[in-house]
Amino acid sequence: DDAELHYWTDHTGWMTGAGICSWVGIICHHQPGTDPKDNIRTYDDNNLVTHLRLPDNSIRGAMPGEVFYHLTEIRQIDLSDNSLTGSIN
């Protein structure tokens, strides 16, 4: 829920017009021919998410299952030290 974002410690880029790969805590496949260490702006705007890292970010409530359904290339999820409820199916 967008209304919950204001509770997050950092929600830079989330639910804005910015590509998902520029959102804080999101890492995507890197564009071929570029160095991942150079600059996050070299990432594709809406390519496949490989990492979701939002530890200790004051996230609360349930995570919709649809979020994880679309993460077909996910390699790491870190949502530790938040106040999440429910299960992931």
C-alpha cells in the first residue's frame, strides 16, 4: 500500500515515475558492456530484479504475494528487522 511508504526509513524512488531498478533496495540485471561498480544509473530502467534488500527499513504489515510472483530472477531477498506479518506463498 502506497500509504505505508511514509513509515519506511528510506523509500527513495518507490511508487514514482522512476524505473523500478532505481528504487532504493532494488538491484537489477546489469546492462551488457557496463561495469556494475561504475554507477547505478547504468542499470536498465525496468529490467529483471535480482536483489531486494530492505533490511531494518520500518516496513510493516503483509507483503502481497504478487510481489514475489513477478521476481523470476531473484537471487537474494533481505527484509530482516522489519515488522512484517503473514506468510509468503
